[in-house]
Amino acid sequence: MPRVVNLALAAFFLVFLVPLFTHLGGLTTIAQVLLVVVAVPFVVLTVLCLLAAARPGSVGRLARKARRPRG
């Protein structure tokens, strides 16, 4: 079930992100920058959802590896 939820969330975010980035050309520069800054967290969330849907547990392993002390 988590794979389906992650895939559905990723698809939901992509429905809003793809048109946002394809129609940026007609906006002013400040509006483009603002929309990109607001959209970046959603892009990261979408990528993480796709990763979790592809390989369950991969995001948790990546987080544990990042927290592990180096040395």
C-alpha cells in the first residue's frame, strides 16, 4: 500500500509542477524566480516519493547513512 500512496502523491505533485514550469516563459523575471523558489520543495518531495515508490525503504536508508558519523 505505501508504494501506491507514494506513487499517487508523486503523480499529484507532477500534475501541478509540469504546467508550472512549462508556462514560466510568459511571466516577469521576479514572478519566475518566486514560483521556482516556491516549487523547489515540491520537486524534492516528488523525487522522494518516486524513490520510495520504486524502492521501499530507500529514503530511510539514505537518511540513516547521512546521519552516520564519518571517520
